[in-house]
Amino acid sequence: MKLYEYTAHQLHTMLTEKKVSARELAESTLQRVRNLDENIKGYVTVTAEQALAQAKAVDEKIARGEEIAPLAGIPMAIKDNICTTGIKTTCSSKILANFVPPYDATVMQKLQAADGVLIGKTNLDEFAMGSSTENSAFFTTSNPWDLERVPGGSSGGSAAVVAADEAVWALGSDTGGSIRQPAAYCGVVGLKPTYGRVSRYGLIAYASSLDQIGPLTKDVTDCAFVLKAISGHDPKDSTSVNSAAPDYTKALVNDVKGLRIGVPREFFVAGMDEEVRAAVMAGIEALVRQGAVAEEVSLPHTDYAMPAYYVIAPAEASSNLARYDGVSYGYRGEGDDIVAMYKRTRTEGFGAEVKRRILLGTYALSSGYYDAYYLKALKVRTLVKQDYDRAFEKYDVLITPTAPSAAFKIGEKSADPIELYLQDVCTIPINLAGIPGISLPCGYTRSGLPIGMQIIGQAFSEETLLRVAYTFEQNTDFRRKPSLKGV
Amino acid sequence: MKYEIVIGLEVHAELKTNSKIFCGCSTHFGAEQNTNVCPVCLGLPGSLPVLNQRAVEFAIRAGLALNCEIAEFSKFDRKNYYYPDLPKDYQISQYDLPVCKNGYLDIEVNGETKRIGITRIHLEEDAGKLVHPQTITTSNYAYVDYNRTGVPLVEIVSEPDIRTPEEARAYLTKLRSILEYCDVSDCKMEEGSLRCDANISLRPAGADYFGTKAELKNMNSFKAVQKGLEYEAMRQEDVLADGGAIRQETRTWDEARGVTLSMRSKEQAHDYRYFPDPDLVPLLISREQVEEVRTSLPELPDARKDRLVEQDGLSSYDAEVITASRAVADYYDAVKKLVDDPKTIANWIMGDMMKQLNTRGLSITASPVTPVHLAEMIQLLNKGTISGKIAKNVFEEMFVSGKKPAEIVKEQGLVQISDESAIIAIVEQVIAANPQSVADFRAGKEKAIGFLVGQVMKQSKGRANPEMVNKLLKERL
Ligand SMILES: [Zn+2]
């Protein structure tokens, strides 16, 4: 086995037992990136020099006999919408193509303190708006299972580099499924924490009331380690929950006896890929065999979640993205006066999907339309949330597919935005409800593409999700390496 | 037709918290450009606001001082518009749930008290400042100074209860005085820490509906507010008298030309697309906190004025002048603690003190004449050590040198001559030297004695006790 193939928790043991040095690990991973990334195109920026310097510092700590953090010396990748001091943070947008933040996101501060080794910043759909990375202003990332297919999105770069062993783990952000859907497409584990569990400070906002940073990892154990490292209260984020995060690694218990699983019928609708349906049902069966109890449940407002999301998220985005005006940072288009400069900057700086959502959101908030769109959408959001509150009175977790199909071909759905939006139909309601969801591989299509299963819990039930996911992983055999077909 | 003017005022006051409303940057005025900034107030991607609780406390304080209801549940909204001094291209403000509402303040115009309603007070962040290399019209680019970005503001909106430009000015004066008293704002219009926009419309006298209003901006002093409103009322009256209609629009006051000019019409008005800021949580204000703030409120101008009238026996006018500024009232109280002579203290403060402060552009807190010095001087005056005339010189000398009055009196030998024999000597000299005046007085020209008194005072270099001079002269004539 090559060094870059191991998981973080395996590598941690190898580092502390001095079987490997952080430098060897960083070099091995960087070499993997050099070999593979021109095909995968997961990275926007590779930070080789920084990685080696960080690795050196970890090796020195180990040499001095100091205790190191679980993620110390482990090569990581960070989605390029999370601010990193002195390192370009582009959001895969022309408008921020040269933006170098003067500060670190809170999660970055935590990871720096934990001695994580940054390999690079990963590609995404521009400003996290999309489900395939095709909306990146720079390039489309390829799925390591089939280079002609998308890795999902918007955290497609992060999912792809983890699947392709170009990083041991990665951070993504999830507004409507942007961690879970690419995790499903790329066959890795992806967790969207409860809204407020992980600080958003330094995450470049798409839709503030929905955005949440979370881990993409090779297995559930790594997921718990990363979540532990990044969660907790942050006084710099008013929406961050003021309570200490538990030790998620203690939740890694192989036991689901008596677990009550709800299977929402609205998520298994006609038109859903039969292979996906079958794989998820088999996954639920596997948990039942371990002692869980499953039954069908109804979440009646599920159908309204997507339309509500496509009002709320663009409304917030239209305001969040107003600041990219060419005045004090980012791309500037020339113009004879300030208004001409604004227009030119934004016309040239934003891609089509970002413009589409800014227009949608601006319209929804306009005087005369606010009540009919934005306010109505907020009411729907409340109804969706109540569906889940009711369901969790009876069930510990809900299990659904993560996405209605496996990874689709690049270009296959780019003509019709609605078709693309449907990829998030299973994940969007979770963001609206503010609750956590984890996606992990539960099967493969006949053509060998991974299928993701989503486990959903009530707010702050990450420990339950991790326990269920861990049990599933321990008792099944769906953790596989991608075929790298087409490399 | 006779018209009635209807005015409502929107006042923005910067709160004097040490740090900005949503970040930890200093609010200090006059710092080097773009030094009081951080990722939050620069609106850098990914940064998030965190509410400064001091700003909330200050807003509650202002609200209580202005007799407002304090909300239990309040929230912040985004006001979206593009302007280069606004780094996020939205301002965090409050739309439908302000911190305070339904208050009032009382003004006095022509001896009558009038109550002006306060609709609401809300919190918001200030914008930055554009700096033009030349004038605003000749510059083809501008710089932005973000130091002011994020300084906390309260916007205080009055009911349309104001009926004359004079009342508008009285409202502003009173409002400033109250904000100053409760120590929430410096209220310096010249530094921009107090700004005022006005809504003005006309309607037939006695009508119960409102006419179309114009919003008036860019008035940089209380005087400008009054002048701007006077001009705008006249303009609207002319339009209406000619059978025209008032356009709903925003107009700017051109101080140099003394006119108001159209800035933008209703059609060009912004749609601010207000919506709740998802980066901030709702603001919950407990009744305990409100009571805590209430008990910490100082005595406010109206109460203080009443005290000065009732307890100190000052005239209503004097008490009004003394209490208009908290600093002046505090000065008065400090002197009064040392010498219980309210009327004399008030006269010195309103007279010589104000004159000296105004010519030097100083505030009373920076006066070289401390309350202790003024009190000592009044004591010297009351004991007869110095005369009233000498006291004026002593005051000026104290102001210039900062010395104690006794010291000045001693150094310059200004002690009043109350020794009868010494005065008699001078009186006899003067009588001998001015036979004509003596004759005039004796012939019944009462006024002639004034000249003789003046001569005695002159010879004594002003030090002779004037009452004794009068008495001794009369005895000898
Ligand atoms: Zn700041």
C-alpha cells in the first residue's frame, strides 16, 4: 500500500510510532497530485511549499517527543471558498481569481493549531452554486471513478481529491447538498453538520442561513476525527452554537441494536434510478440485520423544499455577493463612472449560474414580491422543519438516497438548470431544516459507479449519525478505491 | 390659501462606544485613514458581524431618555444598495423591529411647551467616507476611508409633529442636549457624529391629510436645517400658489446658494430589498436589562432645569441656557457646591465665560478657569475684596494664565480700597480739581456726580469701593 492510500487515523498511528515521517507523507501525496491531478483537476491551487514546511514542523515535534494532534502531519485539502491567509481563495470565480485573504477562517485556525498539512485548495462550482463543478470559472473536475463523469458539487474538487488519494481528507461546504452529493458520486464519506455546529467565519458565503462546513473523508472514523477538530463555539460567528462539541470519536461504536430508522417514502419517488433505490434499501436491510428497526415514514412537505430553497438561497446570495463590486478587492472591470465600473465588473466577473441566482434572489426580495416569494419560502421552510421534528419524535435516524442517481456525464445536464437542481432533491430539505446528514457509500452501479446513502438525524445528533455510519461500514464492504478509468 | 408646514426629522447620531458595532475596531475619530479596519468592517469575503452589546445598551439609554418603549424582541436587517463607501453593498440596519419606538421629547418655542413624538429609534452601522483628490465635481476618481465604516449609529425618526423650521431647530437642540446628557453621542455635526435629514410638506391650514413631501438632505448645521426648511417651505408654497404640484423627491440643500435642488425623484428611489440578516441572531432585550439601564440614567435636561428654577431660584431662561449642555450644567453645579450664589454663578457662566469660550472655540470642560477658581473669585467679590469691575479683569486674567484669582489680585494689587480715609483723600482731590462739576451738581444736575465718581475710580485704578465713593462724595458735596 502506498502512503497516500491510508486513512488519517491509520497514518496518525504510523506517525506516532515513527514508521513514517510527515515529510514522507507530504511528499508522497504531492507526488500523487503531480501524477494525477492533470486528469482529475481537483485542485485550483497546490501549496507544496507550505505543505512541506508544515510537515517539517510536525516531524520536529515528533522528534522532540511532543504529543501530536490526531490530524497533525496528515495531508488535507480545503475547498477554495474557505479563507486561508496568504493563499489565494478564489471560490472558482473570475471575480476572486486573485483574491488572497489576509486572514484565516476559524476552521483553518483550528487546523493550523492541529498541525494539519495543507496540500491545496480544491475546485468548486463558482461560489458553491452547482452540483457538478461545471460552474467553476476555471475547469471541471473529473470523477476518479470515470473521468468523463462529474464528481458532483459544489465540493466536487474536495470529494475527487479524497477519492483519488490526492489528499487524505478534505473540507467542503454544504448549502443544499454540496458535501453529501459529491461524497456519494465519488464514493467517500461526507458529513454536513448541524447548522451552527461548525463556525462559518471565513467561509465565503453563498447562503448564510444554510451554509455549513464539513468533512469529506475516506472512512467514518476519519470523519469523526475531522469533525472533532473543526467544531465548537466561535464567538466570531453569531450563528455558531454556544456549547462545547462532544468527542465524536467516542461515537465510533459498532452497535445499532434497537435503532429506529425512518424511511421517508417521498425520497423514493418514481423516476429515481432503480439501482440507487435498490442499493439504499439493501443498506437499510444491512442495518436491520444488525438489530435496527426500519419502517416507512412520510415527510409531506418534501416536494416544496426545493422551490423554497431556490428562493431563500438565491435571495441571500443576491445580497452576499453584492460586495464583489470591484471597489476594494477582486476583479475590476473598467468603466467611465462608478455605475459603469460596477456593471462591467459583475458582467465579466461572474459566470452564468451565479448571475442566474443573483437575479432570482434580487427578484424574490424586490418590493411587491417579497411576501409572495421570500416570506412564503420562509413559511415553507418552517413546515419542512416541522416534518422532521415530528419524524424524530419516533425515529432516531432517517435514511434516504443521497442523490437520485450516480454520477452523470460531464455536459449531460448542463443545458437544463432545473435538471441539475434535481440532483440536490434529497439533500436540500436537510439544509432547510438545519439538521445534520452524512453520506457514505452503500453500493455500486453495474457500470461501477458508487452510490451514496444518506443518514439524517435531528439537530446535534452527529454522534448518532457517526455510530450508525460506523456500524454500517464495519458490517459491509463498500469502501473501495476508484478505478481511475480514463487516466 | 394659507398653508401649514409639516416637518418630520430623521437624525443619525454616532454612538460613542469604544469599538464598532459589529467588530472590535476602534471608533476613534481622526485616526490615519484606513487604520481602524479589519476583515469584518471591510466586508471581506467570509467575514461575519458580531453585535457589540454596548451599542445596544446605548440605544436603550437614548430610547429611555426619549420616553420610548424598548422592544423585547428586535432584529437586524440588510438594506441593500450599491455605493463605494459601503463595502458589503448592504448596510446592516433595522427595518420593522427597531430597538425603541413610541417616544417623545418636549420643546419650548416662544415660551410654550410642545411635545414632538418620536416614531422609532433603530441601530445601524455607519458607512465609510469618500475622499476626493480635488473637489467632488473636478475629481475623476475618489478614495475610500473605511475608518468610519461600522461605527454604531442610532437613527431617530420623529413623528411629523413639527410645524415650523424654528421648531425643527428647537427639536434638534433638545435632542442633542438629551443625547449628550445620557452620554451616548458626542453630537458633533462638524465631525459628522450628528446628521439630520428632513421630510417637509405643506397642507392647507387645518387639513387632516398630508401633502406630498420632499426629503431634504445635506444640511450640515442646525442653522442650515432651519434655513433649508425655510427655503423649501417657501419653494413649495410658490409651486402650490402657481397651481403646481409638489413632486415626491429627494432634494439637497445648497448652503452656498441658499437653495434646495432636486437629487432624485420617487421613480428613481432605491428598492432596498430589506430582509433579515442571516448572519445575526434576533436581539432579545430582557426587562431586567432595561431597568438596569434606566437606573443608570443621569438627570435629564428638563428635570435639571426644573431643579435650577425651583431649588436655586434661577429664572426659567437662565436655567434653560445653563442646562442646554450637560457640561455647562455640571460646571454650574460644581461651582454652586463651593459658593451658594446661583444667580451670580449663572451670570458669570452665561456672560464672561461663554464669551471667552466662544472666542477661543473651547468647550467648558477645557476652560482654564476651573469651577474652584470661579467659586473663589465670586467669594472675593462677595466679601468685597474686589469690585465687580475688577472681577471682570481678574476673570480674563484667570482665563489667560490659569492662575488662581487670589494670586492675581495679590500680584496686581487689585484689592478693593475700602479704607475710608484713603478714599476720602482721593474724593477731596477730585472735588478740588473739578469745580465746574461740583457747581453743576449743587445746581441740581444730578448727573454730574457720575462724572465725579468716575474720576475717583480712575484715580484709584478702579480699586475704590464704589459704594463708599458714592457715599463719601455725597457727604462732601
Ligand atoms: Zn473592523
